[in-house]
Amino acid sequence: MTALIITFSQDNESIPLVMEAIAAKGGKAFRFDTDRFPTEVKLDIYQGNPERVIITDGEQKLDLSEVSSVWYRRMRYGKKMPETMDKQYRDTSIQECRATVRGMIASIKGFHFDKMVNVDLAKNKQLQLQVAREVGLFTPRTLTTNNPEAVKQFALECKEQGIITKMLSSFAIYDDQGKEFVVFTNPVKDEDLEHLEGLNLCPMTFQEKVPKALELRTIIVGNRVFTAAIDSQSLEGSTYDWRKEGRALVKSWEHYDLPEDVEKKLLKLMAYFSLNYGAIDIILTPDGRHVFLEVNPVGEFFWLELFSPNFPISQAIADILLPSP
């Protein structure tokens, strides 16, 4: 039994963790780095009788007829193509790489962890919040808009607690030297409300600020639920977004017992999207409410395994990718 892992060469420790767990079960794992295709990795997709799909990476070859499961993890299509290529040709080539790889993934007959169509649907944050409310989870009041007047009205409605702003899509901005600047969650100050003209070029998402006793990260793998907590308010830099101090906090996460009724509601949310995996962010308020923020269908977990509370998440993933007979 062979699991195909679709990722990229700079992905984090989660990949070797899962590959080691698969090997420990007596299975095989083949890593396909999408950023190294088409410059370094070869992909042959033959539509005929019989059909044949071969991935060649140096001395390693994989016939997709051997694949029993696929983990659709991270994509960086064509990122190693020469920057000197004409932009139109480079963009077109990357689009063709994307269509080729996604088509290959869609045609795999084995188990998908998770299906692309389910991952794509679950990435819609507005739908997530809608479904979360429908299954009975607390959610923050949220506004996504390109209308400055709507933002000002929303700020008045949330005057007591204040509002924050965030992006629906995950991305970074790079300076001239290639240094990465991640766009984090930030508070909206009164003076910011007078400078909203940029919304006519890019809509933004605004939420009421939810008071935090703890921030929780819940990893769901199948029916297994792993929850850890962090005191994000212990550092000034992580007040609004714990990721800003992620490195400083990495060893401070602790096991957290999520109430059974909240776990059941999260599993209902996962079932709606037909997801086997999700990384969920939750705020525990001082008055004991668990407020759902979002689920990332391909979110990170590795630090919760490498450091305390040392959850066996990679083993749980391996058990789903290659179930025991």
C-alpha cells in the first residue's frame, strides 16, 4: 500500500512525521513536490488502454496504479520556473501545471485525504461561519465589505468591544529583497475609520473583538479530536493574533479538554464539508464560551506533536491514509 503526498519542497515537519508513521505501519509514502514540477519532476499521464500515470523524481518512480491513498496537502505550482521567463509565458505555464496536477489528483481512484472539491468548498470562510452557527457554535459578528460606511456602522454596533480586521485569503507580501511579511489580524482604531478609501481596491473582513481567556487549536483527524490551549495574552505581540509570536509560544501549548457538546458540534461541521482533517481556531472567553473562528482544511499541526502536548497526530493521519487490515 502506497500513500501519495502532494506538497512542496519547503513544507514543514508534518511531512516527514507522517511519512515515518506510514513506514512504521509497513506502508510506503511517495512525496510529490509541486514546486519542482515541471523543472525537476516528470509526470506522464497516458489516456488510453490501459491508462498509465507515472511520476519520476530522480531515481524514484511511482506508478499511480500502486497508490491506495493521496494526501492533498500544499501546492506551489511551477515555483522553480526561471524568473527570466516572459511573464505571460510563465503565468500560462504555471496555469497548465496547476491543471495537469489537479487533473492527476482528481483521477486517483484511491482514498482522498481530503477530496479537492471538499477542501475548496471548506476554504470559504463566510460559509464556514454560516455552517458553524447552524450546528450551534458561537461565532463572532463579522462583516466583509468594500463599503467604508458599512464598516463605520459595524464599528458603532461593536463599540463596547471594538473590532479587528483580517483577510479571507492567506498570503504574504514581499519586499524588494524578497523578505516575507505575513498579513496578520489587527485591531481597527477610531482613526483608521477615517482612512478606508483603500476598500474600493480590496474588500476586507471585520469582526467584533472577542475577549480571550485562552486561544485553542483543535486538530480533527477522522473522529479523533486533539485540542491544545495557549495564553496568547501573555505576550503583547500576540494579543490579536498568536501567530505573531508563534515561535516564542511554540513550547507553551497545553492539552485542553474541550467540552463534549462542542466536540460534537465541530464534528458536525466537519461532516457538512465531508472533511477528514481540519485545524480549527477557537477562543475561550473569560465567561466560558467557546467561540469558533475558522477551520483550515489543510492547517498546521506539527508543533503540537513535536512539543508539549505531544499529540500523536501524524499517527492518526497515517492510520487513515493506510488503515490496518
